[in-house]
Amino acid sequence: MKLHYRGLSYESHSENIETIETGVTGIFRGQTYQIRRPLVEACSQPHMNLKYRGIAYTVNPTSAIKPQISQKNNGNNPAFG
């Protein structure tokens, strides 16, 4: 599709995404519609090394902090025998 913005023309290349129905119906301004989700999950963002005010840090949106539960018995909990 050819578009124009502030006197400059450019081509828009939209990507078609295959979707499937979820079986969930939504209502917006009185109109009902079927909610769909992508057939293929979107690819994750790349691992990035960033710097803020001279301090380096990394961003990995796919990993989350997982809670770690200690399984050792300290004598206070009979469930751990």
C-alpha cells in the first residue's frame, strides 16, 4: 500500500497473521465479536545488553524469577519428617 506523510511517500508492507478462534465472545460498544489468537506464537525478543547511567544490565523478557523453596528440615515443620 502506498502512503504519504508530510509530502513523503512510502510503501507499507503489512504482515498477514494467521489466527484461530478461541471460543470467547467479547462485547464492545454493544457489538459482539469473536476473540481470536495467533496460530503461531510471536517470537521472543532477543537478549539485550543495556547500560543505564554507566551501569550495565541485561534484559531477557522470556525468563522470570522463579521462587526457590528450601526442602531441608529444620525441625520446626513435621511435614518434612
